Amino acid sequence: VLNKRFRNTDSENANSLQVGSFGRQTGIAGISDLDMLYIMPETAWSNYSTSGGQKRLLQDVKEAILKRYPKTKVTIDRLVVSVTYTNFQVEVQPVFEREDQGYSYPDTKDGGSWKITKPKEEINAVAVLDREKNYNLRPLCKMARAWKNQHGIGMGGL
């Protein structure tokens, strides 16, 4: 739906990147959310790089999703647009690609700013370390996540 709104194309997966535990392949069965980046067209930067543009960008993404899925709970949560289904949540973070292979993403806190993320580096680092450690890193990450969930430990997945 975002490709239709921002690029006038019907592609269902172009311009998106699965990140987080799913993207790193460290998620466990029963994963409750999917973190997605939607790569905005470079031409849209001028619409959102001005004051308040971060919030407008998230609002425009929310409106596009709601137009297609009007009965779904769609909310803005500082950095992302959360799409909540019965047993699953998708967090969509619109981003602008940078020359350094990173992405600028909106943060609406304190009037708005742009932050930088480099998920491809993160995904590649996990893959390299997994190979270097005899393919034991990802299983270890999954065990740690399962332990964290089982015992209610408050630590991030990364």
C-alpha cells in the first residue's frame, strides 16, 4: 500500500526491508511483531525535511495504511507506525536512504529530528559472526530470547 501511495506502483515488497530479530534471523517461534523499514523515494525528502516533517511523514504513512485497512488498529508511536492485528503487530518505519548505506528515520520527540540506522550492517554482522562461530550465534541468540521471554527479563532483542 505504501508503494502505491508514494511511488504509484503495485509492488508488494519493493522498497521494504525486514529488520529486527526477523531480519537478523534471530527470532523465535511465536514472534509477536515484525519490524519493517519502508524506503521512501528520494524525491519525497523535500516534503518531510522541514520543521514538523517527521510527524507529517508518520501521519501520511498511517493514513495510507488506514485507507487500505480501515478496520485495523493503526497508531503512531514516536518512531514508527504500528499496525496491530489480533495476535501480531507490524511496526513500519519510513526511512530515507543515505549515501553511506544507512537510513534516516523520523523521531517525533521534542518537536522532531532525524536519526540514523544501519540495519544492513547489523544483519551482515550477525551473519558473519554466525559463520565464524560455527553457526552457533543465531541459536544462542534464540536461546537467550526464549529465556528472556520465559522469565520476563526486561532487555532488548538486539
